[in-house]
Amino acid sequence: MKILNHDYAGHAFQIELSRALARRGHEVVHVYNASDTTPKGPLAPRPDDPLSLTITGLTLPETVAKGSLVKRWRQERSYARLAVERLRKVRPEVVISGNTPLDPQSALQKGCREVNARFVYWLQDLTGIATNKILRKKLPVVGAVIGGHYERLEARLLRDSDGIVAISEDFLGLLSGMGVASERIRVIENWAPLEDVTPAEKVNAWSTKQGLAERFAFIYSGAMGMKHNPELLVRLAQAFRDDTSVRVVVISQGIGADWLVEQKAANGLENLVLLPYQPYDELPSTLGSADVLVALLEPSAGTFSVPSKILSYHCAGRPLLVAVPPENLAARTVLSANSGLVVAPTDFEGWVVAARKLREDEPARTQFAANARRYAETKFAIEPITDRFEEALDPTPPSHR
């Protein structure tokens, strides 16, 4: 099968899937946005990559302007043209597209009709609904018009897709309400690469370089956008201001990270360490430097987003402290794995209480860490996951295979 796997963000687990499909004999072209600043997975060619795998980054004249709605919209439309050009050149049998803004997603779906390819929507997030909520708050009148347009566009794209891979059963009711046929939906939860992200020793080259080897470190690593509340990280640093052995480390870039720079200076938070994204091959030692790994998700995200960093955290074998809506799959994952503590993102007092508990209870941290890695090893094996994707991409009904 000739497959174009389009991952706008360039995540690690999605290129792992492309490599696994190519090893099984499929001709796979993996396409991503090289101008998007989201942390990237191992997208450089590897010596053992199958000859049937091609990895292509599409580059815009400037990096994606995430802080400007108008400029970002224009860039997404420019990206859409690049993506469709690549689609026409590749002429695959099937396209699977995830983590993609709705304008490029729409263009790709139309392009598939042009080249007679099937379009499988990899549903990571209901961005139309989220966009509508955000724009109504930012621009009460115009925002409602624009947000409504994108919510309707998203529903139409989902209805018109040949197949949908949803990352959570939480989406099923909403998809049904949009009129999406249930037989075209498969639920395959996200994962993180087990072989790439392995547990590392606390004392390593990276922790030593950052002055964390002998300190207790709460580490947040990953994107920080409108779905995350960085104030929780400020509260965490303030809570441990007087404990000189504790550091709150944030590895991120963009609007949220810029706001933290201001807050660090305004509040004199010397224990708040702000770093840019680190190379992917240093991820095991970066996450291994943590005594506790931290994740955030705003209430407005609800069930519409599952932070992928939480899955990498499980691979790293570290205890988790997460502030996410209780109905979100991420909260249920941590609780079912018994890999850390979960608080509601609006519970600032509970957040600090949970952090202090993890700071003081080493046996609990040890057990949470072991549970985290055990969960990853049970759930994230790539071969069974690839089996399920082959079924999702195959147009042949199960009864005729």
C-alpha cells in the first residue's frame, strides 16, 4: 500500500508508526511542517530506515506565528498549498492526517478526491470546537462567526472522511452527533516510543550540566499554548521558594514560556528554571533528571485534547503531577496506571498540596515511577498498534479480508 502519513506537528509516535508500516513493506511518505516550533520527534533519516520510507519536511518562509491569529491563518493556507502539491506528486492510495489545522486538513481532503486517494482523519483534537470557544472569548462578535465556521467545517470534514482514527472513546458521542457513521470510526489511543524514551539515571550529563543532579526537580517539558495555564508553574515555584534544594524546570518555547520569563523577574523566582526545547535524542536524560514530571491542561480543553507529553512521561518511568480536567483521558490514564497525582486545573491549593506530598514521600514516588514504566510497556508496543492501523487504512471490509 502507498501511504502518505501527514503529521503537521512532527510528533515522535507518528514517525514511529511510519517506520513500522514501511518495515512491513508499505511505501510510506511521512510529511510534516518543518516551520512549526512544536517539539519534533526523530525525523532525520536513520541508518536502519527501510528504503520504502521517505521523510519530508515542508518549509514556510517564516516559522509559524502562533501568537498572531491573522498571520498564522495566512501561513496555514500557504502550508495547505505545499501539502497538496506534495500529495499530487506522491499520489498515494491513502492519506492519514493528524494534528493538522482545519484549513490544510480541508485542502488535503479535497486533494485526495483529485488523486483518487482515501482520506483517513487521525482525530487528535476537536480543534473546531476548541477554536470556537477560544475565539468567542477573545472576539465576542466576530469570534462567534469565525469560530462557528470552523466548528461546521470540522464536522463536515469528519463526515466526508473515508475513515477516522480517534484517540479516545470520548469522541464517539460527539462524532455521532455530527452525523459520522460509526462503522468508519476506529479508536486507537496515542502512545510514545518505548525504545526512544527509556528510564535514565537521575544523575546524568544533562542534569549535571543544568545543576539538577543534586536537587529535587519538578520538570515540565513540551508545548505551552492556550490549552495550558502557566500560572500553575508559578504557584509551584512560589510554594518551594524557601526550599533551596528544589527547582521547577520548564522546557518550552512560545507565548506561555515568554509569560513565565516575565513572572520569574517580577516575583524574584530564582528557583524557576526556564529552558528552550531540548534535542530529541536527549529526551531520556532530560526526563530522567526529574524527580517529578509535570503536565497541564485547561478546563476548556475538556475531553478534546490528550497531552502527548504524559505518554512520554510514562516511558521515562517517573512519577507524575498533572493538573487536567478529571473527565480527560489523561487524568484517567494516570489514575488507572497509578503513576502519579491528579488535581483539577483550577484547584491551586490542591496543586501545591499534591506537589508537597510528592516532594516528601519518596516511597510513593518510587512506586509511581515503577507503575508508569510498567503501563508504557503494557500499552505502547508498536507492533500491535501497527496491526490496528493497517486495519484502519485497509478499505476492504473485515468480512472480505
